[in-house]
Amino acid sequence: MNTLKYLLAALLLPTLLLAGAVRAEVTENDTALTLESLLEAVREGRVGDRAEDRERIARFRAEQAERERLLAEVRDRRAELEARSAAMETRYEENDQAIGELEERLRERMGSLKELFGVLQQVASDAQGQFHVSLTRLEHPARGDFLIDFAGRMGQANRLPAIAEIERLWFELQREMTASGKVLTAEHPVITAEGAERTLPVTRIGLFNAVAGGDYLQFIPETGRLVAFSRQPAERYTAGLKALDKGGEEPVAVAIDPTRGQLLAILTQAPDLVERIAQGGYIGYAIIALGCAGVLLALVRLLLLWNETRVVHRQLRDTATPRPDNPVGRIILAAREEDAPDVETLELRLGEAVLAEVPRLNRFLPLLKIIAAVAPLMGLLGTVTGMIVTFQAITLFGAGDPRLMAGGISQALITTVLGLCVAIPMLLLHNLVQGRAQGLTELLKQRAIALVAARAEARRETAPA
């Protein structure tokens, strides 16, 4: 009983506090709440809470049942999937075992046919690689797809090749071998050196080269097009192509490239004579100018000396009438004009006349000798200059790329060659001109001695006994 009182007091205390707060807030109605009404309100509140609790508990129980039903469905589904997984694993093991048995039976039945697959795959792959870069690809562009597909299927080795496929492989190889010995002309699009595309009659020389309009063509395997070289090789390589374009039944000598265009590409990049001379730079041009001047001077001197020799020989055939247009005639006239009392004075006078003719005969000989000596020195100067350029390139860019050093090395070698090419002919021309001049000089000396001897004999005959 006492416990009930304490419980009631504990419940009423917050209510009284709440009522006091409500009473303080009431401003319009001063009617005081009684203890009974307060208890009634508390009782109604407790009844409402209990009804709400019962409703919530009922809802929770209904949801719990639904959750239990869903859990049971999930467990059933899991059990079903586990059973299916176990069945599939069993089936996989059975299939794996069956596949192993079938593969073993396939290997046993195929026997040495596996080597046939390997040989066919290798031959098809090699043939496809050769046909891809061959000129006959222009005439048979679709055979590459067959070879790629055939080699792929032979690599899998899951079925035997058909006889028709093996025969076609043999046919393609035989057709390629036959085409290697034929010269065939057909219309094909060609990209000219100017960049324009034109359809021209292209002559295929075996499997080596393609020719159109007297020019070699380059086959680009990546695009399958024919492209004219930007520059053709030297004339000695293309001389037979003109006759080949004209046709005819007579054999024609034509240069072919067994590397299918690689050597031709290198030949087209080789510099010609003008480009090689340009590599020598200003020193090379100076050497060439010096050589041209020396050769021209030597030829002029040879022509003049040849004319002098001709006139001298004509004078020697007619010594009775000396003419002053040649050295021998002038010496004869000097001997006749000299009325020396003794032979020694005449000999001195004629020696003086011969010495007067020698400088005119030996004119420009020292200059020719100087040119022959200076040309190799200028070549050496170009060599040193080229090596300086080469070392500068090595200093700036290193020695990894030889093309960066090619300019200096070319200048070094070209100037040396030019210097030697000028010096050697100039030495020969100098000796030739000098020999011609010495021959005339010896002839003049011989004629002067002959005149002295004739005067001495005449004096001896006229002297008294």
C-alpha cells in the first residue's frame, strides 16, 4: 500500500510541475485545474500510449513474419543454386575429361599430320611475306587474304586442310615462280616525280623492277602503289630502258636490281659530278678555276710552240733566204750582219742571239709549274678546313649521327681530289711545254754552232797558205 502511494506521488509530481507551468501561462482563462481532472488527463495519456504501443508491436510482428518468409525464400534459393553449382562442377569435370580423351584420340589419329600443319603454316606465312613486297601484287591483290587466313587456320590445327586449299597454295607459288621469268607490260596508276597520279603502261621486269616511260619505278608495299623516283640513276643505268619502251623482238640490255629497288634508291641518292664539286665549297671552286686557267695557258703555249716549230722547220728547208718571223731566221740574219774578224766574236754574238730567243720560248713555264705545285696545297687547305668543320659538328652534336659529319668530311676529301686532279695534268702539261721549248732551244743552239763552224771553215779556206 505504501509502495502504491510512493508510486502515485512520483507520477503526480511531474504532473503538478507541468500543471503549475500551465497555470502560469494561462492569461485569458483563470479557471484552475483540479487534481481529479489532472489525474484523468494522465490516465487518458497512458491509455493512448498503450494503444500506440500495441499497434507498433503488432506491426513489428507482422514485419517479422514477412522477413522470416523472405529469409526462407533466400535460403531456398541458395540451396537451389548450390545444388546447380555442384551439378555444373560435376558436368565441367566430365566435359574436361571427355575433351582430354578426345584430344588424345585426335593426336593419335592425326599422327604425322601435325607436321603437315606446321609445314603448311610456315610455307603460307613465308609466301605471304614474299608476295606482300612483290611486284606481282599489282596483278593479284587478293591472294594475300587467302594466305593469311590459310596460315591462321593451319596454326590452330583443329581440322585438316582441304585438297583445294593445298592446290591453291601450290598454284600461287608456281605462278610467282613463273612471273619471275617474264617481262610483262600492263596499265597501272603511277605517282610521278611531280606528285601527280597518272595511268601509264608499266613494264614489269620479272620480280625485280618496274619501268615506265624510260624511268625506274619504286613499289611501296605499305600502300601498294608505284612511285617514280625523285631522281633517276646515272645514264649508264637507264640507257637500256629507252630501247625497252620502244619494244621489238631483239634482246635489250637492261640493268636490274636484285634487291627489288634498294640499290636503285641508293644510286638515286648518290651525288653527281656537279654536287660533288659543290661539296668542295669555295676552295674547290678556286682549285677548279686555277686548273682551268693553267690548262688554257698550257694549251695556248703548246699551240704557239707548235707554230714556232712548224715555221722553224720550214726555215731550215730554205736557209738561203732567212726570214725574221722565226728564231732560226733571226739567228741566220744576225750571223750575216755580224762581220766579226774572228770566230770567237761571232760565237759570242750568236750565243747572245740564242739567249734572246730563249725567254720567249720559255714564257709562262714557271707559272705552269707554280700552278702544279699550288693546286695540291689548296687541296690540303680544303682538307684541313673540312676537318675543322667535322670536329665542330662532333663538338656540338656528338659522334652518334655520321650524317652530321658528312659535310666536313666531303669537303676534306673533295678538295684533296680536286687538287690532285689539277696538279697531275698540270705537271704533264708543264713537262710537255717545257720539252717542246727545250727542243726548239736545242735546235737554235745547234743552228748557231753550225753557223759558227761554217764561218770558221770559210775563213780557213780564204786564209793564205
